[in-house]
Amino acid sequence: MSKPKVAFYWCASCGGCEEAVVDLGPDILKVVEAVDIVFWPVALDFKRSDVESMLDGELTVSFINGAVRSSEQHEMVELLRRKSGLVVAFGSCAHTGGIPGLANLFDRKAMFDEAYFNVPSVVNDEKTVPQEEYEAPEGTLTLPNLWNTVKTLDQVIPVDYYLPGCPPPVNLIAEAVSKILKGELPPRGAVLAPDIALCDECPRKETKPEKMSQKQFKRPHEIMIDPEQCLLAQGLLCLGPITRKGCGAACTTANMPCTGCMGPISNVIDYGMKALSAVASLADSNDEEEIEKILSKIVDPVGTFYRYSLPASLLHRYYQPAAQGGKQS
Amino acid sequence: MSTVNIPSPNGQPKIGVYVCHCGINIAGRVDVKETVAFAKTLPNVTVATEYKFMCSDPGQEMIQKDLRDGKIDRVVVASCSPLMHEPTFRRAMIAADANPFLFQMANIREHVSWVTLDKNAATEKAKALIAAAVKRIVLHRPLEKTRVPVTSDVLVVGGGIAGIHAALTLAEAGRKVYLVEKEPTIGGHMAKFDKTFPTLDCSACILTPKMSAVRAHPNIILWTYSEVAEVEGFVGNFKVKVKRKPRYIKEDLCVGCYECVEACVFKKGITKDEFNVGLSKRRPIYIPFPQATPLVAVIDPETCVQIKRNKCKKPCVDACERDAIDFDQKVEIKEIDVGAIILATGFKTFDASRISRYGYGKYPNIYTSLEVERMVNAAGPTGGEVHLQNGEKPKTVGIVHCVGSRDSKTNAYCSRVCCMYSLKLAHLIKERTEAEVYNFYIDMRTPGKGYEEFYEKLLKENVHFIRGRVAEISDWATIPEEEGKLVIRAEDTLIGAVRRIPVDMVVLSVGMEPHENVDEVRRLFNVSCSHEGWFLERHPKLAPVSTFTDGVFLAGACQGPKDIPDSVAQAGAAAAEALALIDRGYVELEPNTAYLQEEFCSGCKTCLGLCPYGAISFNDEKNISSVNGALCKGCGTCVAACPSGALQQNLFTDEQILHEIEGVISYV
């Protein structure tokens, strides 16, 4: 019997997810022993046509990382969806939009203006911007269309499972692969990670005081961080209480607050909203002005609370009225 | 995101939508017919209809009939505010054997018809709210009220006339009452007064029998010189710690014979006598006044040489034949369980020195009304004589109303008693001194039974009334007649002129204020305060002695300025409310409480400090939070804060709220 076939693909991502696969280390040999990796652009020389030539459903599973924000990515994930029995959204960007998802605070024009005109290091006197089509002597050249809105994978194609994290923790990847091979999967739509917040596994949990409220929120560079005390109790915006565990408390163990890459647990509908609500509850004052002062110390609240999940939020993106030329996709 | 959709027993939910006309209150703005037609188009709606008054019996019967006929199993009533009629419709559902929590109100009166003149907009908004209610009610689950047994003992805090009356009423009904008073004796302000308006009864004569009844009552445990230190628990089941300060006298042995007081090394008073509001001095060992209850001496640790320096000959000990003096007494903490609490902590009088232009504390012969109360009292420091600092009787006396009342710079409210007691003092001063008495008033407020008649009586007694707020009191004489006098300058608004009235003595009719530590007390008992600092009743008209904390009731002036009859009436009402609660034997708790989905709690402790009702604690064994449903009032603070969504609230789950929002938005 032939081995199950597996594909890895990347969309709008940084490549960290691919690293995470490599981080399996010697374990990757076990994976290769058990499966055939038939498509992995970052590592192996297969082409789109190779996938196209497969039968529908021939791939046992496709691990797709990155958010979806271009016509090319759209085509590729639809192709992979068709060819795969299972699709796993791999990493924060595919799961909840990730860092690229913060582009939803802007629109395509604003991004182009910034990247091609406004950045101080750019010299672009001819005001050249990428064109989707270009008539060259050799014929018409095309580039994929960049969407106005960054989307999560499941906003584009049906997704069977999610592996959270930026990147997903190695042990969760290994566990997921093993579950897929053994057919021991939870109900479709599940996030393949424990369903409880980080505090549960954080080594600092025991040091939490009874009263978590804060007179002042601080940033990591502003204080000498106590290596044992609960980070939130030190006034740092540690998002551990809002974030799914499963990373082995990697950041808090390394003396850095959790930034929330693992996303919310299953009964939180909107990560950033919950984070905002929870953190606002911790402002230690009943005086409106003082509360304002305490919360104003939080630099870039959207970037802080929706760092990995703006496209998956209830609002998806900043609102552009159609009358102002806004397009929601 | 899992959907908590409990389907009806027969599968799909069957929703009945009932749109109320409320006479023309709603129908005058909202097109009810169109709204009903719209409701019929909504998913899962099996009945949509209208009626003139849904809250009327026929209206309720419509719902009950549809429930019994199996046409519907969930009810949406589009009518007024839930505050108004939610209980009505829930009761109607119970009577039809339906669960009362499969019910939702769409408020199309207060939120719609009463706030717009635009009929079209009103109809559209009514539709949106009905769409929201229909979308939400699909997620409603049957809930049960829980019953908790009630402890039958009652705590009364404060031993003034309100606390005394409440305690006696409850004790007479056979309840065990703990009466806690912070002073060494009960009696409060009333014990200090000479006569009471408008009948001129002797205050002590009507109060002291009640005080001794308290002392003697087998159902009352009286703890004076004591304060409530801690309150835990909830309606029907409060756990209270009372701090009993050491009075250094064994209460059960002392008979109040005054031998120890007479024997004290200090042969005269050395410190301000609290009971005589500083008009006289008392010794370190003292009995507040002859009818003090309990009639037990007390030693002031601040001035007693033995306690302060441990070197006194202790003649008091030798003088006491009953060996009642005990310098080793320590603070004692008593723990009690009570089912209800009545707060009767009273008031303090306004500090007249805060209004410097009235010269209190600067000029001699300017007194507060409470000081004059003591002065005219036959048992007071002057034996009932009203005299000046030099011992002479005053020939002219000015009484200044509204000192610290009806004044935006101090207290904007009317203290309600000052007009009447000023009239009373005017009468008593005139009676004792035959002086000319001038009352300076803004408005004469005499709206009680027999009060206006008392005012009429005073008018006939040739007391002068000048209508105008006093501008200033000084000793600055401009004409020979003013030399050596206090000059009261006021605009007489009836004649339209500024007048200067020279007098020998001034009485400042000080208003009533909340105690300084009211915030502390408020927190202790978990009640709210108005912005002035008076304890806030649950409803100004329909629940005037209840608070927002079930089982905690208010009596007397701690809720707002009051005279004696009102305080007593309110104390009786509070006692009746407490009895109603206790005699039922159980309390029913609304199920709109927060609950913890334990498997999702990471033990982050975000919720711990937030609960205003102390319902959340940390379970150290499981390392997660824990909600006491009996304490939870359903405010939702913890639910909003819980970063894991592990805390949810019955009737307000995230999904129910989102569904409701979606309902509105999908319509709009």
C-alpha cells in the first residue's frame, strides 16, 4: 500500500512555519518514513502542475500556512482543497490572520503608497507601482492581484483542523501528524491544541496574587523583569490568560510576556475584544480619569490585542464605506 | 464556537410574539399591525399577534392558552420595560406550566414609542427589537430559581430611635435581634433632645421606656460600644463579625452606681463630654447620662491614667463593691449568623465652623442647635437654663435656619427637621428667658401632621420671623445699640431691605449630614450611597427601606434627613420587610447568575478582585476560581473580564448577546 501523501504550502507568511516543520529535527525522518511529501515549495522542487495532475482527494492532508491575500494564494488553496482529504490551517496566519492580518487596518492603496512612495529609503521618481498586467515584447506579463483585505484560510476554503501558534509548537505538530496517521482526530473544526489558557501551564502561575489589578501597565523594556513572578502581576501586558496553552509557556519561561500567538480557547468568540475587556478590568481605579490614564499607557491597542487575529475578529477590518471607494475584499 | 441551542421537546423552537398596544402609549407611534405581520415572517415564530394591554388578564391568558395548546414554547412580548412587567409575564408562564425563563421582552415603549415622534422610525425600530428578541430566545434554556434557607436572627446596626424601634418590633415578633451601637449607650440623638416637636413631649420621657425595654427584652442582645467589623454571606445567610471594644468594666457586674466615677483621681471632668456636645466635661471613668442603657460605666483609654501610664492608685477599683472594673479587658470579636440586617446608623450634625461668616467658634454666644438642645434640657449641663457665657440671660436671640442646608456651597438638600426644631427652640427659649427671638428663614417648611399648627402657634407667641438667608454674623457695631452685641445681617426679602439685627445670642440651626465614615460602612454592608452620602434605597417610592443588596434594609436618617416620626415609621417598615423575608423561611435566587465552566478556567485570577458582591473566591485545591451562585447578583462584571470565556452568565451568555445584536443588525 502506498504511503499517505502530504503537502505543505505557504501563503502570506514569513517562513517561520516552514522552520517549525524543520524544527521537528530527527523526528522529521519518522514523518518522511510514514508519508510521502509530494508538494512543499520551500523545500522540494514540485510544481503547481504536479498538484493539478493529482486526483481529487489524493492528498491525505495539506498543511497550509499563511493568511490569504492574493489571487494566486486563493487559486492555490482552492486547488489544494480539492486535492486533499484534510486541510489543516497551520500557524497563526492561516488560523486567525496573523501579523499580515494587521494590514486590515489599511487598504491596498494606503499600503502601496507607503511601500512605494512614502518610505524614506525609497527613491521612486517615476511613481512606479506594481501592475497586474504588463505588455512586454515577449507578451503579456501578469502578477497576482493583491487583495484589499487579508483573510484567514477558513474565510476562503473549508478547513478541517487548525494548528495554532507563531509558529506552531513542534510537539503539537508531531502530535497532529500522528493523530492524522492513526485516524484519531477530534470532531472536524477543532484546534489541535489543549483547550485552556496559558496560565494553566505557566511556571509563574503559583506566584499570582489575589488581586491582579494594576495601577500602571508597563512594557518589557521599562522594568527589570522578575524571572519568577507572574508577568501580569508585574504590570506587563502578558496575554497568557487570554491565550490557548500548548506552547509550553515558551515566552514566559524566557522572561517575556505572552503576545497571544496561540489564539483564543474555543469559547472565546473574538480574541482581541476579550483581551481588551479582560485587561480593562484590571485597571485598578474607580476614577474615570485615572482609568483613562492607566489604559493610555497601552501603546497600539489594536496591534497589541489583535496582533495575530484581526482578520478573524468580528470586525475583520477597518470599515471603508463603499462610497469612498472601499472594497471589503 | 459551540451553539447552545436546546431544541424544543418537539424539535424546532416555537416562538410566540405578542405585541402590546399599551393603549395608545405604543400604538400611537408604532404601526402594530405591520409589526405583527413582520414578526410572522421571522424564523421559528409560530404565533404573532397583538393586544391592547398584554399585561391585563386577557392578555396574559392569550399567552397561556397558546402555551397550553402547544402552539408555542417560547414567548416574546413586545411592550414596556422588563423592569415593569417582566415579573408579570414570567408569572403567567409559570401558571401555564412553562419555564418562565423561555421568555424575552422587547421594550418598544420606553425605548421606542416614548422617545420619538416619527411613526415610521418607531415602527422600524420596534421590528428590529422584535427580530433581536426572536433571534435571542432560540438560545434560551429553561432555568430554575434556587431556594436557600434563611437564618431567623436579625442584626440592627445603630441604637438611635430608628434602631431601637426596629429592634423592639422584631423582638416582639419573636425574632432574636442583635442590636449593635458604637457609643457606650443607646439613645442616639433623641436622647439629647429636651422636647420634641410639635407636641412638646419630653424627649427622654418617651424614649427612655423604649431604651429600657431594649435592655430588658429577652430577644434582644444589646452590644454597645461595639462596631460591625466584617460582613460576609448573602441574603438570609449573613455571617457578621462584631468588634466589642473594651470598656474596662464588666458589663454583667456593674450596676451604674456612680461610686467609681466619684472615686476617680480626677475630681472634675477633664475631657469634652460627648453627650453634652462639649458644653461640659467628663472624667476618664464615666456614665454618659443617668438613663444610659446599659447603665454601665465606661473607661476612656485616652485619658485614664492607669490605662495610659499604668500608674494610678486606682481608687475606682477600691470603690467598686462588685469588682466590676477590669483593666485587662481586650477587644472581643463576636461572630453571629443573621438572616437580615437593618442599617440605622443615623446622621451627624453639620459642622457650623465650615461657614466662617457665621462666626461659630470665633464669637462667644454663638451656639449650634444641638448645643442649645442640651442647654434647654433640665438634665443638661446648665440644668435647663439658657444663659450667655457671662451667666446672664439673653434678651435677644437670633435663630438662623438652613445652616449647612439648601446651600450649594455646603449641602444642597433640605434637612427637613430644622424649621420645626427651630420653632421648638424659639418656643423653649422664649419660655425660659422671655427674650425676643428672631427666626431667619428661607422658606418655612412645616409639612408634617400638626406642624403647620405649631408654626401658627409660634406666630401668636410673638416670635419674629425674617424671611431671608443670613449673610453674616459679626460683632462689628455701626450704631450704639449694636455695641457689645452680635449683629445678624440679612436681607429681609419680604420688605426688600437689608436688615441688621443686634442680638445677645445666636442659634445656628445646623442641618443633617451623613457620617464621615459612610463610605467605609457602605462598603462593609455592600450598599450604595447617593452623591450626598445617604444610603440609597432600592426605589425612592416603592422600595424605600430596601437596598440593592437583598436582606439589607434601611431605617432612619442614614437614608436621608428625617424627623422622629418618619424615622420610627421607617424603622417599623424595615422590621416588617425583614420579617417578611425571614418568616418565609427561604430566599429564592434569580438564576441570572454567573457560572464557571471549570474545564476552561486556567486560574488566571483576573476575576478575583472584581466581584462587588464577594461571590468569587479561589479554590486552592483545584487551582481555579469558584463562583458562589447564592452571592452572585448577575452584574456580569466577571463575565466580561474572564479572558477564557470560562465565566458565563445565565440569560446573558456571549452567544445570546451576539444573537440579539445580530438580530438587530440583520434587520437594519
